[in-house]
Amino acid sequence: MDEIKNTAVKKRKKKRSTNPAVRVLKILGTALLSIFLILIITCSIFATVLTIYVLNFADTTTTISLDKTETSNISRFLSVNPDYDEDDEDSQEYDLYYALKNSNKHVVWADLEDIPQYVQDAFVYTEDERFYSHDGVDFKRTFASFVNVFIPIYGGRQIGGSTITQQTIKNITGDDSRDSIHGIERKIREIFRSINVEKTYTKEDILQSYLNLVPLTTQEYDIIGVQAAANFYFGKDVKDLNLAEAASLAGMTSWPAANNPYDNMKNNKLRQKYTLDHMLDNGAISEQEYNEALNYELKITGDITYTSSTIYEDETKDQGPTSYFMDAAINQTIQIIADYYGISWDDASARLYDGGFTAYTTVDRSMQ
């Protein structure tokens, strides 16, 4: 009897083990488990590599100086000052000897104390509403910008994720790669640089640099910074701008060539309202100020030569023909620029004539 029972049990076990459905489920379960483990391992490897990759940027891309670097449409060649007295702190070791200028570019520095609060607020509330509260990177806005690429949460309209700190760094370094992996690397560098800059400088330092480096160009002229923009568009200094003019300039930032009041007043008025709306929503202006600014009629001068800076006017006057010494100094400077940046002679020459360089020469004007 026991033998018959054992035989029956064996038959049932054999029947169960040979059931096709059970075998398929076992194989499927094993496959899914294997795939899951492979995914876990792959993700771990990817996370490790990504962490190392990001930390490499953290170690090598965090040094940015916001010291007053007064970029200009002028390249200056300085000569030795024969009257220099090293014991006199006001004595200058070098004097201006020759200047090259880009007649289509205008750049003039303005200290933050000379820029009215409502001008500062106009740019802050247009570009970076949480500027005074974040640490260089607005991760909420960055994430929203990333999601918007795939899910049009803003009605298909593109939004920028860069803070004023990030934009300042981009304007200082010229690091503006956008394509594929280079764009990702640039963004990572920018994030670490921004965090480091916020640890090193005050918000006022950062905002001052931003307001002096922000491009406010037309289709024809290269206008850099709020002082130069006030000069060009309204024929006045930035300290004399009214709220309507300040909002007009701040509204340009998303696309200056298309939104400036010199080329397209209609677009600029829409952008001006955008700025005023944000200033009102954030309590920077009153309802009355909002309405007065919105109804103010802008008067555009469009004068690329206007400036109230005596020094600037002296440097941009006609320099006359160059001497053999200056011809040689200019050529040598072009070669230095070409070698330093790894660019062609023609590109280096264009950069020099575009302005912003200072060359120290050995000429002594008293002997010359």
C-alpha cells in the first residue's frame, strides 16, 4: 500500500514540475529579476560616474572674479609716465598714449550707488524674482525650465532657468555653449561657479556686475550695461532714468535685438508692461506709479556717441595717424591675442578693434 502511495505522490510531483505554465512563470520571474538587478547595477554605476564627473567641475570651475573690469568699446595703449612718483599714491605709472575704438559699440561703467533702486528692481523682478533669497541657483526655476522642454507647462513658451548670478558669470566668461553635451557641461560649470560666487561676493556686488555687463543691443549697435543703454536710448545717465524708461530697458533682456525701443517700439511696450506687472506684483511700485509709467511716452534718441563721461570723450576723440611705434605695438598685441586665444590673426584683430583690451608699451613720450 505504501508503495502505491509513494508512486502516486511521485506522479503528482512529476505532473506539477512538467506543467508548462509553471515553467513559463519561473522563467519569466527569473528574467524579470535579472533585468531588475542589471538596472540597479547600471544605475549605481551611472550615479557613481555622474558624481565623479560633477565633482570634477566643482574642483576646477569655481574661480570667477567680479572685480571692476570696465569693458569698453576702446582698446587702450598706455605709455610710461615720465613724471611718475612711486611715493605719491595719486601718481599714475602709465598714461593713455593711443586708443582704438569700435564706433558701433558703447560701454560705460556705473557703480551700484549711482543706479536708482527702481532701476535695480526692474531688472531683478524681470529676470530673477528670488535673487535675494537663493544661493546662486534657483533650482525650482531650473527644474521648471527643464520640465517645460518636454511638457509645455507654460503654454509652449520657453522660460529661462538662469539666475542673475548665472547670467553674470556667462557674461564675464563668454561661456555660452548650448548644444548637446557641451551645453550640459556649461550648465554644470555655471551652477558651481554661481554657488561659489555667492559665497565670495555680496548680492550688491553681483547685481552691480550684472547691470554693467547685461547686453541691451540693437540690430545695429552693441550696447552693454545700463549706463550705456541710458546714454544711447534716452540721451541721459542711468541715475536720471524714470520708472518707464527703466522698465523699457529691463524688458529687453529676453531678446534685446527684437525687444528694444529703437528697432521695435511695439515689442518693447509689451515687454515694458511685463516688467511693470512683476514690479507691481512684488510690491516694488504702487498702483499709481504703475499706471503713470505705463502711460508715459518714451522718447528715443538712439545716439551712439552720447556720453557724459569726460574721460570717455577724451579717449574716443580722433587719434590721428599712428606712428611706426604704434603700428608695431598694434601688430604685436594682435599676435599676443591670437596666441593666447588660439585664434587667427584676423579674429584677433577684430577683437582688439572691438575694444576692452589694455596694452602697456615701453614708449616714453618725453623722449619720443
